[in-house]
Amino acid sequence: MKTIALDLDDWRGHRAGQHVDVRLTAEDGYQAERSYSIASAPEQGLELTVERLDDGEVSPYLVDELRNGDGLEIRGPIGGYFVWEARDMRPVFLAAGGSGVVPLMAIIRHRIAVGSSTPMRLLYSSRSLDDVIYRVELDQVAANDNGIEIVHTLTRAQPEGWSGYSRRIDNDMLREVAWSPSESPSVFVCGATRFVEAVAEGLVGLGYDPRSIKTERYGGTGG
Amino acid sequence: MSGFISRGFRGRRREDAPEGRVPPGQYLTDDFPVLSAGPTPHTPLEEWTFEIRSGGASVSWTWEEFRALPSETVTVDIHCVTKWSKLDTVWEGVPVETLLERVDDDSPYLLAFCDGGYTTNLPVEDVLDGKAWVAFAYGGEPLDPEHGGPARLLVPHLYFWKSAKWVRGFELRNEDEPGFWEQNGYHLYGDPWKEQRYWGD
């Protein structure tokens, strides 16, 4: 994982949840383009958090090769649907699988930056504690008790004395952690396809209005 | 920013990419990534209909009636706006022309509507003459719900969001009104060879 902060003269701002396209150009003109979620709140400029995919083409360059001071060609912000607006007062349920936490972090950061009191819960599934992205920041957010609750599940390895969940997200977990559908929550789910399918279907099964569930899936190929 | 070079970038080119089949900015994948804005709908086939709305009138087919229409098996390349392209995908579906023949309407545009509230807009001429199908099988198998089953639109010459999943019908229109993704930042037409991805392309 690597977080890249971009220093842009003419960034016209973004909304929490949007992404950008990154385009790389080799000396002979060969180009490769991929989309990356924005990790920063709109109030914080533009930061991307990129997961290195071993079979990828753009992410290994961004994680291994890109250095401070290098230029990067980007396009965006893109996407007008998977977006949370601070004026939306409904409680928010966020479900993240792995690096799917990135656009959800932008939502959490935006809520804090604008001083919103909208209740938020993040259910975050990682393989192990070491795989938890933004771990220190999330611990601080949870400790501040400002209406944001963070629930982790560690699916492959748990540290000694781990008292949290230690399995993939299932319907029982959703029933325990997600808001009651009667509170008309808005929902953002981001992760790999299997994860998103399981969470979205689970929530519909619990009585959530399908139209209140916004999903973003990582194809997980070639990035 | 033309002329920009990414320092140290060489790329992982695919030598097997056949010339002229991968549009600019796309990469080849052998997987079939899933993209959708919300939960996957599961409409039982006995409740499924395909409906064409034309002015005040409408024509519709039940699943059985739809499946009794003559269908075609086609092998096409598909291109997703999220940059992946997949070559030689095999689909079975009913040509859109066959469906539109049933209505007497020369409106120039249509809005495809779907389970889940998703819509997409298309010029009618882009779905005639063997350019578009309502597909119900992929790779010889019934179309998986994740990939748009029981039936999705297949318009391979445009970015794949135009091949709307879970399609349930068309509304014929005189004006080209933006559908769901088109209202959310994506191009009104979506030609991958012109890289018409987003607003302003």
C-alpha cells in the first residue's frame, strides 16, 4: 500500500467517494491507464491510496517506482453516484473489504472535516491486523467517540487476545453491526466482487431498501 | 499535458494483443470483472417481462415468449469504461431489431430500463442491423445474475455500461435523455474508439 499526495495547481475539488484516472506514458509513447479511489476528504486536497497488485501494470509503478517530485498525469474527479454528501442526514453504514476502505475513508474524513454529527459505522474486513489500512487513524477516530464506530473483522489471522470478529462478513454479523433498516440508513459497500455481493445481498435480506445501497467493486485484475 | 513521460515507466505490454482490437486506454483481461451501482436484483422468471413503450402504447413479452423468439449466437469484443477489454466473448440473444419490429415507431432514441432502477440511453440506429442483442446466455450458460441475468442488453460497439444489466425494456423517445451513468459523469454516447468515457470527452 502507498498513499500518494498530489500537489495540484488547478484541482477543482472532489466529492467524498469519487475516483481519478491515472495515466502512465512510457518514453516510446506506450500508455496504461487505471482508476484509483480518492482517499482524502475534499477539504484535504488530493491523496490516493494504492494497493500494489503483483500482476498489475500501473500499481507496481505507483508503489515501487514513483518518487517525491515526479509528475503524474491524472484525470478527474470521476463518478457522481458513489458519493456521500454531508448534507445527507441519514445514518451511514460503510462496509469495506481490503483496499475497498479507501473511498470510505474519504467519507469518514469528510464527515470529520465538516464537523458533521451524522452517525456512521464502518465494518471493515481485513485478512490480518497488519493488512488494516489507516489502522492508527481509524483507532484514533474510534477513540474520539464522535459518533463514528469502527468494527473490524480479521478473516485469516488474529493477534493473541483478539476479541473482535474473525470471519468473513455474514448475515449474522450484518444484523449485529449494521443499523436497523427502520432508521433508513444510507449504505456504501466497497471491495472485491464476492465481498460486495455478499454484503449487498445480506443487507437486502435484512430489509434494506436496495436503492439505499451504493456499491463499488474492484475487479481485481491487472490494476 | 501532451508529451508527458512517466519517469521510469516501461509498462507490461501484452504481446498477444491483436492489432486493431483493443481501443485506446484499454487493457486486455481474461477475467470478467463485475461492475454495478447497487445490489444484484433477482427477478423470478415468472415475473419477468420485456416491454417496449412507444408513446401511450406498449408491447410486452413474458420470459417464455421472449425465449421463443429467434435468437443468435455472437462472438464479440467488449470494452468497459474502467479500462478492461475482453476479446471473443460468446453470447446468445435476441437481436434488438426483432423486438423493435413489433412496434410502429420511428423515434430516434431509446432509454433501456432495468431492474434496480438502472437506465441507459442509446440512439435507435445503434441497436439495429446486427449491432445489439438482448442476451440471455454467456459462454453457453444462462447469464449469471451478477453479469446481468436473466437478460442484459449487449451493445458491444459502445462502452459496456451501455450493455445494461437486468434489462426489462425500452422506452422509445424523440430526445436523447441521459440514463443513470450518463447523469453521473459518463459520456452520453460512449464510443470506446474515440475514448468517449466521461462528460467533456
